[in-house]
Amino acid sequence: MKFPSVLAAVLLMAFAHQGNADFLCTNMSSSVGKWEEGRFPDGGISKECVALVQRVCPGVVETARWRPGTRVYENGCNGVPGTTAIATFINDGRYCGHAAILDSCDEDGIWVYDQWNRAPIRRRNYTAGRRVPAEQCGRGSVYTVDDFYTINVGR
């Protein structure tokens, strides 16, 4: 009678992150300088930030379903634990261009692990108070700590 338990496990994984649970990720400290690769819908290889988050954070789904959760930097990181998947969102609640894995917070900002198509995984700082939050998405957007939220999943 393994079928019911296997079915239950599959259903649990499929619906585990409907809503507000944080996605916890693999500790990235030993991955600095390496890449995590994903696949574009056309089959091409992606080394973008989303590929990193989707590969090392179990259960993370496609970005179209991402919704902003807790604003990371407010109130000393709001109790958001290190290794949580985070992303940038703007005014209307849409995902906006960058995803990372929270490492830690301090009085100056947040530390994350991220990558993009021209830079492998690295630990990097987003400093508080640098500029106003992003108003729009797109190439060349510059994000601040105020743009980062935990990732929730909508339908």
C-alpha cells in the first residue's frame, strides 16, 4: 500500500507553498564562484538569478505565480531567516527582475547570494538608504533593500 503515501507526498509538495510559507534554500557559502543553471522554456541554458533560486530552494515555482510576502529589511529583517528565497517586487505586486537568497541583515542593509548571466554566485550587499525603491522593471533597474520581499505563491 505505498500508493496512498506516495500520492500524499506528491500532493503535499504541490500545495505546500500556496500562500505565506517562506522558501528555505541550501546554504550557499560553499557555492561562491560557481553557477546554478536552469532552462528557458525553449530549452536554452539560463544562468540568471531565478535559475539559482529555483535550483537550490525546493518548491519555488515559475515567476508568474510569485507574490510579495514580508518586506525583508523592515524592522531588522522581520525575523526572516538566512537562506530564505527573496525577490524584488514593485508597486503593483509583480515580480520585478531580481531574485536572491538572503544571507543576513545588519544596520547597513542586507547580504545576499545571487548570480546573473555574466556573474557566478557571489555574496553581495544591498545598502540601505542608497536611493528610492524601483518604480519600474526592466534592464538597468537598480534595486534597493526596500524592493526585496520574501516570495509567496499565488494561483
